[in-house]
Amino acid sequence: MTVINNGFIFLFHDSVVIQEENSGKEYEVVGRFPLVGPWWRVNVKAKKTGSKYFVQGYPSYFLRTDIEENNRQVFSLFLKECAVPEDFKEKFFTWLPTESMLNFRNLEEKLKQFQVSHIKTGKKQRDTQAYDIFHYVSKSLAGKAVLVALTFPMLLEFLPILLPRHFCKLDEILKNEPWKLGFSRITYRELNLSYCEATWAAFCQCERLLWKIPDLQKNALILYDQLKKQCREMGHTYEDQDELARLVSKDMSIENVWQSLEFLKAQNVVIREKKLVFLPHLYKSEKDIAMYVGRLLSNCSWQLDVDVRKILNASETPREMVDNKMDVTQACEMEHLKENNPDSHNCENCFPENKVGSTSGTQSKAAEVDLDQVTAMEKICSNPVTIISGKGGCGKSTIVSCLFRHLKQMEKEVEAASKDFEEDLDASEEWNTFDHHRESENMYTKKLVNVLFTAPTGRAASLLSKKTKLPAYTLHQSCFLVSCCLAIILIPLHT
């Protein structure tokens, strides 16, 4: 990895050439550079592949406010980028004293003096408007970028790295309290930027900012970063404060951990309950889930009139049919061997009869159903909220998928029968009235089974959806859907 510091940018076909200021070495770099031109200084990480370098991450920019070498050529190129007419440029540089050095801090002043000098020669006011070169600068993209860099120099230096998608006027925060950009709750509160925060890893790339951050806020950033990592990687909605202290023990003392936690709580960045530390949005989701589940338990009536044993027996039928088919095939093959074997009449090479399955016996044997599965399905049919637990492979997803596939099939059959009845041409006129149609439609609607399938993780929800052939969601995705559903089926992932 090559770090190019203080390089000047020159556009070169589909890439840019960056000339390092100190060594003069040139690098042909491929990547996205929104700002190009020899008046920009850039810091960028690049990886060499072949003869070219490819940008890694985001470049940071600095405006070259004092340009001594090739002064007029650089500013001539800049005015060209601002779409200033060629004859205006020539007149401006002719008017500019030879000993005068241009820089971006005095450029606006010099352009205004140039315009005023034409007014003094007796030109009419409307004629001198064409010599307002600063108007071209302020309206062009190249000129606007320079003006922003002059007013807010730290924006172009650090924001492309910290917040590449939220390039805003944050110069004051960068100067005084850069740590605020690490907490989305603060950026929303002070800047109205939603879900916008810099990571601790991003801060570590900005050494000039890092030394400005006090130890308390620096420790808070590290602690907050670790809490987010635990919640993301482990699927937690909170972490124990002692465990957090252990995870950051290499970075700070135990006293600093407690101080940082108090600071984060005071800033409303985390929520603490006893020894538990929550991220606010996950805490709210947990509270919402508890509220909606409680509402379902207290307000909803739920009863599914189905024959549980019949449904479970039906789920075993496909496997029995496969077993029967194998038994019949095996019996036919052995019978064929007997007929073609000369010794078959002496039964010297016959298979024992008890090794061949009896087809009629297998078909008549009732499928044995698991009593725990029966109990679980009965609970689903009689409770608005059901939590099913058990070890892997015990049939949690199976009984849910069997039950609701059966109910959906019943709905389809009822819907098809209702449609056939309504379209019956031989029906009397009284059966085709609008009121009766509406009444039958409402009756059918009331009988619809409205169920929301949920699971703790996306992977578990995906498995549940695959088995049931119906939509399934994570618990947090379903918070806003729960209130309109009559039942929830919860399947813990860890059991």
C-alpha cells in the first residue's frame, strides 16, 4: 500500500497523475477524484497493480492557497475551468501588474479591482458587467469547490474519509469537537443527519483530528464501537457492562470504562438498565416487541379448528409412499430371481421371506405421531402467541409449515368454491344481489388466517419461509406489522 502525501493532481485520460510535492515523483492513479487541478493538494492511499496505482478508500483534499511556481499558468488554467471567456482572461492578465502574485485568498479582490478599473475608464455600467469574472467563478463547479475550501478548509481534508456520503458544512465541529461525528444520536440532534456517524477505525486514519479528541471522548468512542460490534456480530440487543469492560481492557482502565459509560448515557448514546448496556434503537425494538406480544396475549381470541393428528399423519404420507414403493420394487425383483433360478424350487438360494416387507402391512399400519409435536401444534391452534423450543431436527419448523400449509390450502379451496358458486349461471336472481355478494365476501374475509412468521435472525427467518412457502421476518423487522396480525409463531434459533 502506497500513501501519496501532498500531491498535485493533473487530469490524464481515464486516470490522474499525482506529483508528490517533496520528491517530485509522479504516480498515475486510477480512481474517482471529484476535484482535479494543480491548485489542489491531495492525500490518498493507493495500491500498485502493474504500472498503475488504484485508489483505496477516499482521498482528502487541501487547497493550495499560496502558489509561487507557475503562478499565472495555474490561475489561467483555473479560470478556464470556470468557463471564463478567453478574451476576458487575456485582458485580466494584461491588466495585472507583473510583480503581482495571485493566490486564492486575494483572487476575488483582484477580480473586483479589474472590474472597477474598467468602470473608471468611462465605460457604461451595463458594458462592464461582461468583465465580472468573479461571476463565472462563483457559478462554476470548480469555483464553488475552491470557495468552500477557503471558507471551510477542514471539510475537504477529513469528511471524504469520515463521512463520504454526507459532505456537509461541519467545519466548526471538526475544529472544536470532532468526536461528535462518531455518534449518530449527536449528529442527528445537532445537524439533522439521520443514521450518520464515523467509525472509530475512520478516526484512527485522521491523526490530525485524533489528537484533538480528549481522552474521555476517545474512550467513549472505543467503548461505543465495541458495543456496536458485539450487537452486530453476536446478534445481541445489549451487552453486560462487565463484559464490555473486559473487551476494552487493553485500551483503558476500569475507571475510564465507568466514566465513559456515564458520558455515553448523559449524551443519550446508550441506555443502561442495572448492569446491561443497550443501543437505543435496539432497546426500543425490544420494548415494541414486548408491547405488541402483550397486546396479542391480552386482546386477541385465537382458535383454529383442525384435526391435529390428521395433519401430522398427512405429513408422514409422502415418506410412507416412498418406503412402500421401495418395498414393492424389492419384492418384484426377488420374485423374478426365483422364477429364473433353477435352484429356486429347492429354496437353497432364496432370500428369507421375513426380509421382504409386506406392502399391505405397511399401508395398513397407522403412522405414529410424536406426542410432543401434537402438543405443540395444539398450543399453536389455541394461543395467539406460541414459543416453540427444542433441539435441532426435532420438528419445530415442520409442524409450523404443515399446519399453515394445510390452512392455506383450505382457504384456497373455500375461495374456489365460493367463486364457482357466485359464477353459477343457474342460480336464482336473489342469490346474485349485491348485498348477498358483499355479505358472503365479508364472511370469507373474516375466516382468513392472518399469521406473521418471525424468527430471531435473518437466517432463521429464511429457513422458516422456505419450509412454509410463506413470508417470514425477523422480530425487529416485524415490529410495525405485529399490530395488524392475529398470531405470531416464534421459533428460537438456539434450540
